Amino acid sequence: MTSLRLKSDSPLNNEQFTFGVATSSYQIEGDRAARLETIWDKFCEGKGNIADGSNGDVACEHIKHWQQDVQMIAGLGVDAYRFSVAWGRILNRDGSINERGLKFYVSLLDKLKELGIKAYVTLYHWDLPQYLEDTGGWLNRDTAFAFANYVDVVSREFGNRVYSYATLNEPWCSAYLGYEAGIHAPGLKSKQFGKQAAHHLLLAHGLAMKVLAKNSPSSKNGIVLNFSPCYAASSSEQDVAAARLADEHFNQWYIRPLLEGRYPDAINDMSDINKPIIESRDMSVICQPIDYIGVNYYSRAIYQHCDEDGFKVKAPETMCLTDMGWEIYPEGLYKLLTDLNRRYQLPEVIITENGAAMKDELVAGVIDDQDRIAYLQTHLAAIEKAIGAGVDVSGYFAWSLMDNFEWAEGYKKRFGIVYVDYKSQKRTLKQSAKAYRGMLLGRLHK
């Protein structure tokens, strides 16, 4: 079996560096009847929205099997578990607490603490309660304040059980894919909607950070952003400019307000109708002190000039692709981290998601996913290199712990290091999970 290896002198090979696995609520929990309807429940009902016509009603039945799943996590030898809590499982529509949902999360947190596993809690991973979408969702400024109230309840009820909070997971996906491109929930399509939703999401983050500073000052509090470093399709001035513009809209649009309190210069060239409505003190609220930036990285993006929008994506020409059709490009992670480090005064950086969907096959009880092991190995090497270049990276979370509901792809794509048979709900460690475990246990006993 191919192993994952850390050199003895690797900056990742020490007790201060955190290794973990990650999941999200809607993708694994199931138990649909015990929570409010979400925008993803509604979106899944739309014909053609989900590749296999499925939904998250059952998913991995984590609510039912959580104790088994936590023991499985502990058996991997990880330091931490990153998971999200479902807004609609904790709060009822009238603002009262759903005691059953709260008890589930508190029990989970208590068990993780008992096992010595740090809890990294994401407060929002895309599953907005549908009743809030019915009044405008992230296009409605009031949703940001509703989020702050939800965070207030969660952080008070969870107490000192949480090691780290992330306010939002990948606001670009929520805003762009959900409100501009329409390929994620709630499925709206408008350039103006995309940027306005993004602004309200960032505002929600800032408001939530104020709440966390008050209620949970001892936890490590931040936000998780996804990045795809933007490469030019050629050395032509037009393609280089296209890549730069795409980077401003898709990457810098989220991190720059957080760290510098302003949007990229591209906002000045947008038509007024597509610009977000920004109130006078919004940017100072967004630009709250943060303990860390979570970085989710899967691949790079290649851009070429387009007269209509200024840029368009060019498909990768390599055959080295994941099952999602994404180019395997670990060099992009190194470039991303070092570019951000040069451009900003970065806080601590945690790689909060990194992984690959592969064409996994269960053969005689074994999933021999050597391609995923190679993916993880080369990306860990890129992180080592970035740390050597001066980037303060303190942790790494493999995405994902187990196969799950993969949003618009349904159950057709498998990102997990643990295989899930959705009919029996049996979990089987893939070779990648065993390799990850071997690397982590070796680190502890070096």
C-alpha cells in the first residue's frame, strides 16, 4: 500500500501543526424531519437541479450513527474534527431553541472533548433556513442580523466546548453559485444578486465575529474562504488582464474586505446596477480582527479574454483530472499561499479543505484509491514548501471524512477517505484513510 509520508524535519511533523478531517451538516446528517426546511431541500425539489435527482433527507444518517462516526474519527489519529452546525436544527422559526437538535450537537462536542479531539465548528455551510429565503435570503440585509442572533445562541449554548469557530464556509459559493450562476441553492441568476448576496454574507461574518468576541473569546475565531488561483491561458496582455480581473472578482473580492476593509478596484468598473448596496459603516463591521483565515483549495482556474465579461474559463488541457473534472495542480496551492502572503498581512492560515473526488470502486471489501493518496501527498508537499517560504500555515483538514451528498452532483461523486454504502450505511476505510492514519500515528511516535 502506498503511504503518506512526512519528512522527519517537516514543519508539519510536530505537535503544534493540526491535522483533521472535515464534513458539513446537510451533506451527512440526514434526519430531515427534525429540522427546518432549508434552501437545499427546496432546491433539490427542482427538476434537473441535482444530477441524480437525490437530496439530503437521509445522506449518511450521521445523526443516527454519530457515535460510531466519532469513534472512527478518533481511530484515524487526527487532532481535530471540522464540522458545521445546521441553523435550522438549532433554532425554530419563532427563534426558540430546538432542544433535540441542540442536544445532538452538545453530545457530539462533549464526546470529542472526552476523546481529546479539537472541535472546529463552522456556523454556516450553505443550509439557510427556507423561511429566511422566502423574505429575500442573502439579498435581504436583515438575514445578516438574523445570522448574528443565531451565532449568539449557538456560542452561548456551546460554552467552552468549541476550540475554533468559522463564521462562514465559502461565501463565494453561496453568493456566486447560488445567486449569480444559479447552479446551487437557491438557484437565482443575476450579477447584481451575486454581489449583493456576497456583501450581506460578509456583513453577517463581521456581525458574528463581534458576537464571538463577546461570547467565546478563548476560541480561535475566523472564516473559511475557497480560492482558485487564476492563471492566464497565454502570455498575451488580454489573457493576463482576464486572469487578473477574474482573481479580483472570485478571490480578492472576499479576502480584501476582511483584511483591508475595501473591495478590489474592479468594483469601480462595474455598472451601477450590478454594484452591491453598501451602507456607511458596513466595511468597518466586515473588517473585524480575525484569528485565522481558513483556505479551501482544490484546483486552479485558467482564464482567457472574453469581450462580454472580460474573462472566461478555459478548460484544462491535461488528462490529470479528478472525477469532478478538476485539474490536479498542487503547484497552485503553493502559488496561492505565497501570493496571499505577499499581498496581505495575513493572520494564521489553516487549510480547512483539500481533497479529491475519484472514481472509487469497492473490490473485495477494499477501495484502493492510490490516486487520492497521491493527491494528498503532493498537496501536503506544497504546504511544506509554502511554510518554508514564510507562510504561517498551522493546520490541514482532509475533505472529506466520508462520502456524502455532493450538492448539485448528488451522490455521484465521492470525496471521502471513508467509503459509504448508502443502502446499508456501512462505512469502509479507503486506502487513503489508512494512509492518512499511518502518517498521523507515525508523527506521534517519531
